[in-house]
Amino acid sequence: MSEVVTAAPSAAAVRLPPAVRAPKMLQGMGFAMSRRSMIRRLSRRYGGVFAMSLPMFGPVVAVSDPQLAKQIFTTSPEELGNIQPNLSRLFGYGSVFALEGEEHRRRRRLLAPPFHGKSIKNYESIIEEETLREIADWPQGTSFATLSPMMRITLNAILRAVFGADGAELDELRRLIPPWVTLGSRLASLPKPKRTHGRFSPWGRLAQWRNQYDNIIETLIAAERADPNFADRNDVLALLLRSTYDDGSAMSHQDIGDELLALLAAGHETTASTLAWAFERISRHPELLAALVEEADEGGSELRLATILEVQRARTVIDFAGRHVYPQTYQLGEWVIPRGYSIIIGLAQLHANPDLFPDPERFDPHRFIGTKPSALSWVPFGGGTRRCVGAAFANMEMDVVLRTVLQHFTIETTDVPAERWHCRGVAFVPKDGGRITVRRR
């Protein structure tokens, strides 16, 4: 009797969506210089899913169809990992941006406690203090951009929340982080060269600043561990230093430095950008602004929180999330995507979809009153297993800053046209910086 040999099942035949008909270099230039408008135009032409070829990411499938986006966000990270390359090029390969699979899950479990529930309540007074310090010298009766003061508030607040105190090292970080963020954001969409070519090149300057940052972090870690009250400290660094994985091991100092850099850099820029958009939006909606002031005076927060959600929907500062295909093929709806492809989900396109958000061009915080947005359609922090771990902290911070400003200033309304989008590399900000005119109450 002959032996029966059963062949292994073959992967599904590749079936790609319609491809953009343009040279790879031209697609890459469009993506680097104006990806938001480029993806919007291509979505109108090709529909909710299409293929591109980008110099840095290689073959890419762009998705703005809500059902396909939900499928991607709920797919196992063993099938769809983080997009390659990603922001770990900037923050370090020990950050959560670089980790995959079980390592990513273990790290997220370790990072979650400092940024949720009771822990973030401890930081509210810090954020209010930093807001009051910044707004003390705001000009009255003269239009000014809010983006820079919001950057200072969010950076100072996160520095104090992370390290628990002020000092010479924190002053150094205040000097290092802003230029690092500005340059890093611009380089994020460009290929990283194999050599940095020294401190006179952009990548070389980033490396130099990173070395200075690492030295500061080592000094701060040593100071924390030497504190007699270390066991009772509730700043983020102390919580991370005391945390252990299930097997009892702890994060290395390098990994802690990478994670804190991601938090300090990415967290403060995106939160500040959203706050600048919030001031730009509410100053153009008189009835909403009046209701927000009345609510703040009465100690309420429902409308303010809904406004923050609507700002994040209507003015999404991070416009796409990315994944990378690991299996031989990945079935995406009717399409079959081969290994090695990247998938980018257009977060801004999802937020502008009328099937998800009726009349999406209308700025209307009331759409979030009495209802919680879906975690698979309202996605300013991304979705699925790679959703930003600091989302709750960021929303709390925006709430405290907005409340404090409303309680101390009257914001004048305006009928000038809405500010246009401006890309800083990673985040999209108001082109004129979210200008407002205020008078002290």
C-alpha cells in the first residue's frame, strides 16, 4: 500500500487593490510633502483601498474604508506588526514603538499603570500650575498664537509628571527636547542614512542630542534611586523603576530612556497641537464658547470633554497609523496582500467619513454628548493593540488646560476663515498657530 502524501495548503493567491499610476519617486515626494491632501485625493479617485509604492516604506496598501480599518485594528499583532520603518528610529529600539508580539504586550502592561486611573489624577495639579504660570503674561486685546505656549505647558507638565521635581537636569531637558522634536519630526518621513556624517548633519545633531539626553536620564535615575522616599514616589520614572515583568525582571535603563523620550517628545507635541486646534475651533463658534465658559464656572466638564473629542476628530493631528504584513499573505476584505507590504490606515479619512460621523465637516461637540465614541472609528490615538498608551493622560491634560484658560480669560470670537493645515513632519498644526485674542476676566 503506497503512502498518501498530503500537500501543505498554499497561501491564497495575491490580489492587490487598484494601484496608483505614478512613478515611485513622485509618489514618495507627494507623501513626504503633502501626504494628507495626497491620500484624500487618491481616496476620491481609487476608493477606500488602493496600492502605492513609497521610497521609504516600499509597497503600501492605503486604507480608508471603515470596515477594512476595523479588521486591521482587530487583527492579531502576530499577523500585522508595526509599520517598518517607524518612530523607533527616533525614540530608540527599546521603546514600545519598536517592539512586536509578546514583547510589545509585556511592555504595554508595564507602561499602563502610570497613565491610567488614580495615577493620572495625581498629575492634574501639576498641569494646572503650569498652565497658570504660562498664561500669567498672556497679552490682552492682541491676537497671538497659542501653539508655542501650549508646547511649553505640555512639556513642563510632562517633565514634572515624569520626574517629580524641578532641577538643573530638567532645565537641560527643556533646552534639548524642543529642537529635538522639531528636527526629528521633519526627518521622520525621510529615509535614515547608514551614516550620520557628524554633528553638522541633521541626523548627526539628533545623535548628539540623544547622547546628552542619555547622560541626563542616567543622572536622574541615580538621584531617584538614592531618594530615601523612593518607595513612596508617584512620578512616572519612579513607577517604571519599581515595575517588574511577570518573571520579576525590570526594564533596562536604556529601555526606560527610550520610553521616556517617546513620552516627552511625541506626547507633548501632539497634545499641544490639539490644544492649539481647540482654541482655533472654539473661537469660531460663539454659542459653544459661551456654553463652555458657563460650564467651567459651574464646575462641569461634559461639554468640554466632548469638545476635546470633537477637536481630535475634526482636526486629527496624527493622520495615519501603519502596520506590516508578516504572514505569507493577509486577507484584507476581498484583497490578498503579500508578505512585506505595509498597510496605512487614514485616520483623518475615517474621521471625515459621513457613515461614521454624519455631516463630518460640521464642528459639533454635541455628537459626543451622552455617548462614547467607538474605539474602532474614533481613532486619534490609533487603534487596536498599538493604540497610544498615554491617551488617557493626554485627554486629562487637555481638559485641565482648557478649563483653566476658560476660567481666567474671556476668549474673543472671530469670523476670520479657519486656519489651514500645516505639517510639522509628524503632527499637523494650525498654520497660524491657533491664534486667539483674550482679555482677563
